[in-house]
Amino acid sequence: MDHEAVAASLAELGNTHRLAAFRFLVKAGHNGAPVGEIQKALGIPASTLSHHLARMAKVGLIRQKKHSRTIVCIPEYQHLETLISFLREECCVGVQTAECSLPDTEGTKDLP
Amino acid sequence: MDHEAVAASLAELGNTHRLAAFRFLVKAGHNGAPVGEIQKALGIPASTLSHHLARMAKVGLIRQKKHSRTIVCIPEYQHLETLISFLREECCVGVQTAECSLPDTEGTKDLP
DNA sequence: TCAATATTTCCATATTTCTAGAATTATAGT
DNA sequence: ACTATAATTCTAGAAATATGGAAATATTGA
């Protein structure tokens, strides 16, 4: 996953409704959950939710499978893993220790 | 960090310019880098960059310290750590194994 | 065939974000 | 005091996002 793709995925998770939907799906497990169930859980209008789910599917955060009338949404764990790996590399580059450590707070003052 | 704060931080990282700036700062290390240096590296207009940096500072992704005329931006490693922890919990909830595993791809078909 | 259900697509509107030039502020050096 | 430098704030237009009602689509079961 390249820089642009990472940014796009993070942007999708960076919306409270979408993040809530994704969290719900992850909790639901590998089988995911149908749109209607998500809708009942989050309590947002169907058209709004549909729009958000479509966006997440577009960047690969979730997958959507049709079972007759219902559309089941499945979280793409691997996608999130990749995202986390990217962030972790960002976090640890430039840091001395293998594990991430806190920056030294020198004697400079914070801005007001 | 609560749901809203996580979404806000992810949204900030979900922009290519800001993600690039953050990556640059992380690579720069604990001492961070002055705005002008970031500007030269990314090659975007000063006012645009200033706007993006201010946004990142607002959600706590970076800190800004003034040294005479220059403003040094420092990445908040701890903040990113917290973000990653949150995502990791999301990822592993509902999954059987301790480590994150891939979802079973059942016999259902993907949407067109 | 008809009604009900699940969901999307269409549409319009409101809001936010992005962008960058111009003006402004703050500070250092001369 | 003056000039150069570093960065922000102001401003405003363009683009993208968010929202939700209404209509459309697909599918099931009677």
C-alpha cells in the first residue's frame, strides 16, 4: 500500500460514522453484518449509511457480499493490518530503540 | 482517547500533504524540524503548509515550539502509539486467535 | 402478480476542507 | 530605524464531503 492509499484509508476511518460502522463490523467478526443491522445499531438514515459503507468498500476497508436481498459487510482485517504496519514504521523510524519510545522533552516551552 | 478523538486524528493523517509532513517529522526524529524545512522538503506553499500543521497540532499529532523566529514541529510519538493501540484493539476484537488472523473466505461471491 | 423488505441511487443542500496569494506579526541582524 | 527572514492570519474561491428524503432496483414470499 502506497502513501496515497494509506492516506485514503485513514481518511475513511477519520469520520465518526464510518469509524463506528467499522468498529461494529470488527466486533461482529469474520462473518460481518448486513447493512440493516449496522443501520439499527448506529441509528443513521439508510441512504447516509449506504454512502459511507460504499466509500469504505472503495478503499478496501470492507467487502460487501450479496445474499439474496441483504448485503453483508465484512471487515478487511488484512487491510487494517497493513495500515497499522505502515503507521508503526512511521512511528519507529528515527527512534533509537527498537520499541517506540517517548521523545525527550527538552527545556523549550510549548506554544500558548 | 475516545472515539471522536481517534476519528479526528485519523482524519488529519488522511490527507496526503499532512501524512507526508508527519512522515517527514517522524524521520526527522525527536527534535523534529522547523516549518521552513518541511516546506522545502514537501514543496507546498507556506500558507497551505501552515494550515495543515496547525490542524495536526490541534488534534495532538504534533507539537510546535517557537525558537526565536522559527517554529519547530515535533511529532507526538505517544499520540500515534495511542492511535495504533486503538486500531489494533479494533482489529483483534472478534478474532479467535491472539494474533490477528485473516477472515475465512467462504463460498460467497464478491460484488461486481 | 402484488406487497413487503433490503438496499442503493438520485438529488439538492449544507458544511467543511483545500488552496494559495496578500497582508500581517514577530524577531534578528545591521 | 531599517531590512530580511520565518511563519501566521486573512480572505475567498473551488472542490469535496456529509446528509437525508424520495424514487428506483432487486428479491422474496403469499
